[in-house]
Amino acid sequence: MSSETRETLDEAMARSSGLDTLLRDLTDRAVQDVPGAVACSITVRRADRLLTLAGSRGLPNGLDQRQYENGSGPCVDAAETRTEQYSPDLAEETRWSAYPAYALSTGVRCVLAVPLDVEGETGAAINLYAVEPGALEAGRDAARTFAARATDTVNTALRVERRRESAADVRTALLSRSVIDQAIGILMAQERVDASIALERLRRASQDRNVKLRDLCGDLVARAARVSRDGRPPSRR
């Protein structure tokens, strides 16, 4: 890939305001850089299922999703086997069950799926689509080079996403801990017991009612807040 293309990808990363924008820029750039391509998407396996992280402008609806639903198609095979998949003419394709007919109905005639070596994921691919038979043949080398370069960008984007998810999990855990601590304090004041006994009573009530401890404590805190506003004693459950 030329230094100009590398600089363009780096610029896309710098100007992107988020993961979606970054990956959309990447797929749009692939369409520009791979001869014959009219649309592009990125497939990644997350939580034991394949999904499309991003698609370029002009990507027909359902092209990837139909493959995921059927468990068969070029991007599925490329992601799962880590082997490049190419069909010069879907009108003559015998693989992938009913997928070729569906792709043809959207105007796609030629498809190329190149695997991506993505960190921490069990499979990924960049998928390129064309409307003329054999249109991607001349662009296969360019597609491989682009995929090798794009792997770094996708890895960076996914690392950012994982950090965000981890931070969200921490915030949720902290909020849950805060609600539980508040409920313990309320029960200590109401029942004149220490913290360990209050926590044990909350746990027992959670088990008896088959309600998550966090939810039960949240309900207790909410009822106590209502009491502080209107002065009525909390109802016993």
C-alpha cells in the first residue's frame, strides 16, 4: 500500500470522533483503494456470534446479515477459516446455499472476503462487493494489502471499545455497591442491627423473593427516599 494511503488511514483515525466513524471511514477508503469495489463491510465475531462492525456507503442492506443467519457465505467462511474467499461471478456460484441468489437480487455479482488477524477475536474479515462479474480480480492484491493495513486500525478501534465496555462494567459495579451500602445503612437504622446482620437479612430476602440483591436494595433505597419526601413510614413487604 502506498505511503499516501497509509497517511490517509492514519488521518481517518485522528479525525474520527468515535468507533463507528472510524470504521465507516475505513470501509469507504477500501472502496476507493480496491479496483472494482463498490461496497465494503467489516465482519468480526463477538460473544460467539458474527456481526458487521461497519459498512461503506452504498452497501446493500442484508448482504452480511443473511450470511450470519444461514451460517454460510464468503464473509462467514473468511472469518471462521481465516482463508480468503472469492467468487468472480455469483450467477455461477455453487457454494453458500441460497446466499448467491440473495446477493444477486441486491445487484451484487462479485465478492471478495479477506480474513483479518484481529486481536482477542476468533474471526474477522473485510468484505468487498462488485456489480460486474470478475470486477474484483484485478484488485485482489490491493485488497490483501489493504486488509493487512486495516488490521492495525481495527485492532485499535476494538481496544478502545473494550476499554469503554470495561469502564462501563466498573461504573455499574460501583453503582451497585453504593446502592447495597445505602440499603445496609437504612436497615441498620430501622432494625438497630450491625452491618453484617443487615447484609445477611438483605441476602436472605433476596433469595426468598428470587430478586437480585442490587434490585432489592434499590427498591429499599427508593422507598426510603419517598419517606424522606412525604413523611410517611415505609410499607413492610
